[in-house]
Amino acid sequence: MTDLIELKGITHAYATESGPLPVLDALDVGVPEGGFVAFVGPSGCGKSTLTRLIAGLMKPDRGEVRLHGAPVTSPRSTVGMAFQNPVLLEWRSILKNVLLPLEIVPTKLSRLQAEDRARRLLHLVGLEGFEDKRPSELSGGMRQRASLCRALIHNPEVLILDEPFGALDAFTREDLWQTMHALRAEEPFTGVLITHDLRESIYLADRVVVLSARPATVQHIMDLPPGPRVLDDLYTPEAAERLNVLRHQIEVAQGREPAEAAPSLPPGSAAQGMH
């Protein structure tokens, strides 16, 4: 499968009063077209910096981000983003919040076509009937559903999710995981997920990339079987073993465990690819 997004030798540091703070170090990784890649790793290892680089919101000090083989040097209208905080505008209805990007990003849709698309997306995430409500009238999970619709309204080819479910309770979070699978089936996109939740990573993604401690490099890559999943898949022996491998790799990244102590996956498992 061809990589839609390529990160080649990405190195980046932030300027601080005490000098440069390195966050990424010669990082090489690809995101296949149509794939869904989750990035996990120790806190502060540069995961969110990575999303801003992919989105073209900032440039690396060294290396190159490529989309369709072309360097990304500025924000792209073909990229959608959703964050932990939905940041919905309180003075706008949910429908008008979803339509907001189309007031910024050029579109060939007529006003009626845009509203029809927004209503269809809201229906897909279970918000049909809430189009005229204000954000304050919705629960946290419902606001995040609206945020996902807003990120998809302009039909992006890449959807970047920066811990969008991190502030939600466990039940709502799992409900939204299922919603994400439904959205991908109806609105195909290439996904990039930043998360601290390892269960979330193996449920949503078909590839999990573990980053090392700062300055981050690729610590480990785990490939997973593609296709829609059900929550029961998280409670199988295979899922437990995958979680153990990911936990171990993060402990290695934090310097808490020796690499040779890594648990092994069962023969024939789809989760593999030690780096």
C-alpha cells in the first residue's frame, strides 16, 4: 500500500530560555493511503508536534513532510483536524458550527448542498434532531461528535485526531470509537490518531506507532488486521497480548524496562514489526 503521508528524517526543537528543546529526532514513518495510524508514547514525546507538522501548521527544523509525494509547507485544505477540546462557537447552532470550515475553505457546494452534507454527517454520528441546538445544550460526547462532523464537512482526505476522546468518560469514549468506524465506512479518509489510550489505538487503528521518549524516534510499529471491529475484540487473548507488547514498548521508551524483556506475540499474529 502506497504511503499518502511520508515523514522523512523529521527533526524539530523548540526554543526555550535555556536553549533548544529537542522533541523529534530524525523520525521516519509513513501513513498508508486509506490507512489509520495511531501514535502513542510517553507524555511530552512530541506526538502533538507531529500532528502540527503533518497539517502544515509548522515546519520541521530538518527533514520533510510529504503528502502525495509533494512537500507540505503550509496548511492544506485536504486535511481535517479534531482535538480534545471541541471548541464549538456558543453563539452558533450545531449545524452552523459544522458548516464553519466551508466559510474558510473554498467549496463548490451550494449553500443547500453544504447544509445537506452537514445534516447527513450529523445523522451518521447520532445527532439528527440537534441541528438547531447550541453547544451548551449538548453533553461532552455530543459536542465531540459535532466536532468530528465539522472536521469532515469539507471531505478531507486526511483526518488528524489529537486525543479527541481523552476528556470523555469510558462509556462515551467507547461509544465514539464505534462511531469512528461507522464514519470511516461512510466517509473514507486516511486517519492519524494521537492518543494515550492503548485500547483506543488497537481498536481504531490498523497500525500503531510507538514513539520513544523525547527527542522522539520510532520505537516500535505494530500492524493490526484491517476492517471494522466490535468492542468484544478488545477482550480477546490476542488483544491482551497486543496491549502487553505496547505497554512494554512504552516502558522501554521511558527507560523503565530492558528491550530484551519484550513479551512475544503468538505465532501468526498480525501485530508485528519491531523497530
